[in-house]
Amino acid sequence: MATQFPGLLLNSAGLTLAGGRSLSCRNNQPPAAISSANPPSLSSTIQVVGWKGAGGSGSQNSKLFNSFEDIQEEYDWNDLETDLYHWTKTLRPVQWYPGHIAKTEKELKEQLKLMDVVIEVRDARIPMSTSHPQMDSWLGNRKRILVLNREDMISTADRNAWATYYANQGIKVVFSNGQLGMGALKLGRLAKALAGTVNIKRKAKGLLPRPVRAGVVGYPNVGKSSLVNRLLKRRMCAAAPRPGVTRELKWVRFGKDLELLDSPGIIPMRISDQTAAIKLAICDDIGERSYDAADVAAILVQMLSRLSTVGNKALCDRYKIEADGRCGKIFVQKLAVQLFNADNNQAAFRILQDFRKGKFGWIALERPPK
């Protein structure tokens, strides 16, 4: 007897995907990376050789399905980056470096020397992709607080995974929602606490106390200005849901004890990691002129189809178009014909906006590295 599941073949050696590729299940190690050149067929089946199928007990069936789901989730996250790397190799590179960023970067490096603590804001959906590669060298040994903004746009499982990851590294992390103010008060207290020794040292030198200076830095459109406004409980910094709104450094006072420096988004002059660049485009953390919306939406479709929390069914239910996850471009073209008079760009922006508004559920596009 054999029990069948879509897409996989399970035997004593492990999981065998359509086409003969296998996932080893020994010692509970994560499955090895699988080339995206030949993704698993969704029409094939999984056979559990020697399993009693319907004759097995309910608890046995339940354990089997739970194990299958755990393995599938591991496969999704472990291999998604590998697939994404291959998908982006043939695309036009995503690059965006407005003129004001070069000036800001130079000024910010000078201002960082005056900081008691630095608040680095990242997008909770893509914490690794919104980490500036030079940030560590700029900050040196300066005290830092990591803020993962837009926590309302990720699942509890995503939040817990990142919280555990940074806790194990000894990094202080605050999850926030700049729009609603969640995490803002905790951030203010933590900034003052970390820099509390500043005035103790000043007093020992016979100097008067001064407010703690905290710089707020990060990529464009990750919510820096919204977070500052929430801390101040009034709109002191221009903020809008698009990259490049803040264009100059601005000091603001938070009570008598804290001064905040709001800064424009800073991004590398050249983005060498194009998988990160695509995720920046998907999450609207980079200017629209830097990428081809149809290409980015096509990759988003392929990513969503591989995530167990979304899958092809969610795409099909949303747009009433059959999705197989193999070629996102075809899906975008079908949607364009169906809803937008064959305009691929409009169809692409619809898919991107639906993701950004949580129409597929709130999910992160990254999980902590193993």
C-alpha cells in the first residue's frame, strides 16, 4: 500500500522529488540546496512505501503529516535563496543611488562621531537585505539598538525566529510598528539606559549633564521618520510610504533627556547582492525607477508559490488564475490579459501592492541564516 502526497516520494532513504532528486532526512539535518533549474512538479505524487495508508491509526497519520510539513517548511526556507540567486542572474541589475544619498552619507559619518547610541532601523520582512554592508565599520564600538520595524507585517513565527536569532548573538532588538507607535516607548527607554553612563562621566569631569544623543539610521523607506514622529508624539519629520522622502539630517529633541537625529535612507552605491536588491524592490524599500516591475512581480509569484504559508492556492484564489509556480512571468501576463487590457506593468504593480498590503497574509521574505 502507498499513501500519496503532491510533489514528493517518501521512502526509507528520504524524500524523493519529481525528476529523481532527493532530500535526505537522516539525523534531522536540513535538506541540501536543490537547483531551481528543475523545480518539483506539482502534479506528481508522494508515495510512502510500505505505509498502511488508510489502515494506519489516526495518530500515526497525524505524525506523518506533521513531519512532512516540518520538512517542507525547512525545504522552503533553505532553498529559496538558492532559487532566488538563479532567478536574478538573467535580470537587469537593480541599482538606485539618488544624488542626495552621497552627500548624506558623508555628513552622517561625521555626525556618528557625536552619537552616544545608534538606532539602526530595518524592515522586519527582510532584516538581512536592509542591513548596510558598511554599517559595522562606521559604528565601530559605538552602542547600537537594532529596530525591526513593521512587525505587524510578519507572522508570529517570523518574529520569534528573528528574536531568537538576535538574542543568541547578544544584540538588543526592538520590534516596532512606526505607524501605530508600538515599540516606540520601549525604544526611548532603552536608548537612555544604554547611554546612561554619559552624564556620569561628564559629572566626574566637572561638566554639566546633557541630553543623550541618538542617531536613527537605515535604508530608505524602512520607517525611520515615522518612528521618530511616534517617539515625539507629533509630526516633526516628513514621512511617506515611499523611498527618498527625507533628504537631509535633522536633529529633534525628545523631552529633556534625549536628542534624536533623523537621517535620510542610506544605501550602497552599488548593490552587489541582487537577491537582496529584488527583495528591496518587492518591499518598496528602493525607488521604483530602479527596477522592472514585471520582472520583480514574476519573482514574487515564484517565491510565494514555494512558501508553505502561501502557495499556489492563495494565488489562484486571489486572482482566479491557475498558478503552477514555475514561471511567474506567465502568471503576470495572464493577469494582465484578464484585468488590465494586456498591460503587464499594471498587473505587476497590482501583485506587488497586494503583497505590501498583506493580501496573501503577513509574511517575511527572509528567515535567519542557519
